[in-house]
Amino acid sequence: MTIKQLSVFLENKTGRINDLTRILGREGINMHAFSMAETPDFGILRLIVSDVERAVEVLRAENFAVMLTDVVCIKCDNEAGALSTILERLSEREIFIEYMYAFADGAQANVVIRPNNVDECVEILNECNCNIMRGF
Amino acid sequence: MIWNPNKECMSRDEMHALQSKRLQKLVTYVYHNVPFYRNKMQEMDIAPEDIRSIDDIVKLPFTTKQDLRDNYPYGLQAAPPSEIVRVHASSGTTGNPTIVGYTRKDLAVWSEVMARCLTAYGVTRDDTFSVSYGYGLFTGGLGAHYGVENLGATVIPTSTGNTEKHIRLIRDLNISGIACTPSYALYLAESLEKMGLDRDDISLRIGAFGAEPWTENMRREIEERLGLKAYNLYGLSEIMGPGVSYECSEQNGSHISEDHFYPEIINPETLEQLPYGEQGELVFTTLTKEGMPLLRYRTKDLCTLMTGECACGRTAVRMGRIVGRSDDMLIIRGINVFPSQVESVILEMQEFEPQYMLVVDRVNNLDTLQVQVEVRRDFFSDDIGRMLNMKKRLADRLKSVLSISADVRLMEPGSIERSQGKGKHVIDNRILK
């Protein structure tokens, strides 16, 4: 029920994200979602891609520092209050969210969540019949 | 004005005789009081009696900073502990700082040579003089301080920090002279301008600058912005501290107090003594020191020595500007920094690859140090907090080892340029115009 997210360490340097996207494009790996967390000198790029194993392999071969992180991806209705209802459930069970990113398109919104306790988070989301994605 | 014409204007023959006598006495003294020197001399098959004149100095062994470190803390001290009245320390590479003990007579000599410097700059009893070198283990503050007192001027021990208060004192107390690093002088000028003041609002007329490399352009800029005349003040803690050599009004090299510090220039590769006028590594022998006398101490500073009587009347050998180093030491904000210190810190933290680069720059007249390190793949984390923590731990550790703060930059593995053979670990962007 979890999805493997790719986390890549990047120096803050013009063109560095492009280096990575070029490699993925060349290898025919599609990106479904990504987000960038930045500090003044480095950033962590978090991506969900079509072929995780292959992406790790090619990026490592190109000297990128890459690691895999378990995240939970859900679909919810693209309407006011929908996400709040879900997050309410998580917080009342003491699930802390380290980071999350989302985008909405049409009637649905896709949300990527990195909770402190992945298994418990999935369990809670299942209990409330949340639409957990098994893949993109 | 000349503080001690008997010594500063001594004829060359008299100086030669005095140095010869003092060297003989020194060699006998260290032979009997410092096992390190006795052993070295015995290995080289030299006895104190073999030293008959200052020209025999080439027979004597050299001393390096590494020797001081290896004999930490008091191994090279010649005087008994009861005779030591003060100790200074300079930052050493990895762990061992350099410890220098002074006897009462050493401090008297130090105040004497500092008074010579100040008098050469034109400081008199009527001046109010601010010492803005750091006070403490560093020799700059206290060394200059007692020189000003010995001369009889009024010393204001401002030390470093709190520049606004300093400027207020310069104005309110009519401070006419200042000793500090040249970069601090520029910082002072900038702070003055930020406060809406300029050179006409202060009455500084003399500046004694040293403890870090500087150039003619910096001299002109300092003189222009602070409205004073800027003089070079050279020294190093192993030999004494500030006051080893000084410029006079001619500003044609710095006069060395040769009756106390005997200078030589050597080829740093062959260690052969070079004639005056040739560029090489500056070496000093402390002719009169009691606490920690040193034979032929290799300063690693590259310069030339000049002879000939100066128009000011002084006869002592003069040293030209320091043009570089024969090792990889950097001077950042007046503090000695060796790349090997950074290396040792990085090697002891498993999160980092053994690759690093020091980037030194000067921003708003203050030196900055950036340390770039590569994070090992296995230690990369998706958690920003953890990464920032890793960065902070390295910064804290560097600060405690280097005594100055460094801006740590975490880099991707493999991103720091690998060089063949001896690694290049320093990019110095400071433009010493």
C-alpha cells in the first residue's frame, strides 16, 4: 500500500535538476510527481517515477546520492474540506506528517504523504475507506 | 625618532660582534637546557665550542613548527618553570597548539622591541594608542599593549569586537594611533562611514598593521579612508610576537631587531643559506630569549632581506614584504589555518567523503572561509533536519579546531574536483591587489 519515492540529494547549482530529468528522460523513465525541499546550499528532490529500480540504478551510475523512502499516496475529491477530513483522522491518532505534496486535476486530487509511521498511517487510511493508490 | 639608537644604528661590525657573542651564549644555553637541541647537535657532531661567530650559524640545526608540536607543551622550553611568568599559545594544526613561555626578561625585550617599532612609526608619549588586536592567548594584544606602555603613550586596550563603541572611544578620547590587522582597519573605516562619519571626524594619525598579509593597495586604501599613515608591523609568536620587524618613515622594508632576532634566508628545498637580496624562506634565531629560545626557526614566510643603511639612520637588515608561504598555511582573519586541520576533522566524521575544498574570500573587507564537503551516499537522508544537523555538527567541530567559524557546504558525492597526486584543497579568492 506504500509507494517507493526516490529522494535525491542535489547541490544548489543551476542546471542540476535538468541533469537529472535529462537522464530519466533518456532512460524512458516517466515522472508522476515531484517536489523539491531546499536549504541555502543543497536541496532534496523527491520523485515518484514509473520505474523506481531502474531510476536508482541509472542515477547511481551517474553519481547521484539517491535513496528510497516509503510514502503513502492517496486520491481524494477535489473539493473544499476533503483533505482536511483525512488529515483529521491522522492527527487524532498521533500520526505526524514529515512532509507532503499534492496536486489537483479535474475532479480528483493526488496527495503524497510522508508520515512518521507509514504502516499505521496506511491502516488508518484503510479504516476510513480512503482511496490509497498502489501505483500511478 | 629612534627609540634605541645604540642598537638600531649600530655599525655592522659592532652588530656582527654582538650577534656572535650572543649566539655563542645561546648555543651553550640551549645545549645544556634543552635535550631536543643537545640531541640534534650531538647527532650532527657539533659542540657549543664549534660556534665562534654568527657566521657559524649555518652549522646549527633548524627548528620547525612540527618540532614545537612534537615537543608539546614545554619540551623546547629552556628556562625552569619558576622563571616563566607568561604563556601565549597559537593555534596549531590538529590538537596541539604552539605554547610559548616567556621569562621576565623576555617580556622586557618584547616591550623594548615594540617600543622601537612604535617610535619608528612616530608614536610619542603624547599619543593615545588603541590596541585592537585580540587580547588573550594570541600575542598581538598583550604584545603591542606593553610596548605602548613602555614607550609611555596612553594605551587603550580595545581588543576586537564592538566596533561602534571603539569608534566612539576614538572620537571621545582623541585616539591618535591604532594597532590592528589591516582587514580590521578597513572594517573600521566601513563602520565609520556607516555611522555617517568620515576621516575628518577622527584624529587617528598612525596605524600599525600586521598579523596577516596585506598589500600596497590596501595600505593606500586604509590611509585614504582613515586619514592616517599605515605602517607594517611583523612578528610571530614562536619568535616573540609583534615587534620582530617594523617599517620606518622611509617604508622601504621592515627593520629587524637584529640584536635579538637573527634573520637568514634559506632555500626551502635545499635548506642552504642564501645571500642577501635573494628570495627564500625567512629563518630566525632568537639571540637573547630565555623562555623558549629557538635555533634557526623556519617561519615558512617567503621574502627577501636587504642590507644597507636606511635614510632613517637605522643600520639593521630589512625584510621585504612577505610574498607567500613555503607551506600551505592560510591566514584567515589573522588566524593561522592549515588545510590539514580541516582534513583531520572530516576524516573523523564518517558521514563525509575524505574530499574537501576550502574557499577563502574577502567580503566587505572581512575574510570568509567556506568548507565544502561531500556527503557519503550512505549518510544521505531524505530528512532535511538530519542533513542540517550533520552540517551543524561539522561546523561546530571546525570552529573548535580552527578557532574561526567556517561556512559548511554539503556537496554531492563526487562533485569536488579530484586531482592527481597532491590534492589541491584551497581556492583563495582574496584579491590582494
